[in-house]
Amino acid sequence: MTEAPTVASPSTVHRSRLLEGMARAVAARGYADTTIADIVREASVSRRTFYENFGDKAECLIALYEVASGNAITVLRNAIDPHSEWQTQVEQALKAYFGVLERNPVLLRTLFVEMLGLGPAGLAARRRANQQLADLMLDVVNNRPGERLRKAPLQPKMAMAVVGGINEMVLQSIEEGRASDLQELVEPAAMLLRAAISAEF
């Protein structure tokens, strides 16, 4: 028997449209100048629909951050070729990750900088995204096929330190107006990760 195709519920469709509307509004105006009216206009939904999905503008931004972070991590994971040399894996993954981040410098600034001003909820969302990156790093590094056995695996705190270092490099690029040139961070980020890996042998 052929299964019926899955149809997204209206609430799921509306939420997705609101997040896309938020992204477009922020890209055009910045977070501070974006209003609920801007978001619903970009999303082509009603204000009532907005409040059926989000409590306020900050909650919508946090949801957008989580979706954008998840997409970036998916791109990073898909860029990893487990059969290539480790150095090549690192560079390919970082190029893909930074490529996703630099496609929209205004949105990038909002997600990396203005998230920090949303209080505990914003910080918690950022912590979850950082943990996803660190977990992916641990999985790839500690389960590399064809590598000699380690005296000790890459430790979670070391992985989080690398993620923190990469985030700081991105923030510095944003502050210096170089958010559209994140590919220049591939080499130093790769060096940081290789140093962390070497320190674990």
C-alpha cells in the first residue's frame, strides 16, 4: 500500500513563514529596527498568527537562531568526507561552515551579536548550538577511520574551547566589518583544531 504524502500542518507552515519573514526583515533593517509589523508583512501572515507562534520578537529571533544554527551544522556535517585525509576534512568542513555564515552579513551580525543581548534565553540557545558543534567535532575526531589509536580521545572541554575560539574569530570579523570574508578564517580555525587534536596524543 502506498503511503499518503506527509502534509505540513498550517501551524508548521506559518511558523516557517514567520522565521523566513524575520530573517528578511532583520537582513533589511537590523534587529533593533525590526518590528512585529515588519515580520508579519514579510511573512504574509496576520499579527494574530505571529502571537499564536511566538510570545514576542525576541522569542522569534531565538527560534530563527536555532534553525539557522541547525542548518549550518547540517552543512558542516555533509561536507565531511570520512575517507579523505584529516587535514582535507577539516578544511572542507570549515569552508562549508563559514560559507553558510557569510552569505548574509546583516543576519549573521544579528545571530552572533544581538543574540547576546536577549538575556538567559538567548545565552541558553547559543550554548545549545555550541554544544552541537562540539559534539559533532568529538564524533568526527574520535571516530576517524584509519587513524592510529589514541592514548586518550579528544575531550569535551577541549572541543568546546575550539568552538569558543572559532566563535570569537567570527565575532572579531563582524566587529571589523569583514563578515563577508569569513573564508579567511579557515586556515587559523583549522590550525586551532589541529593543535587541540595534537595535544590529545
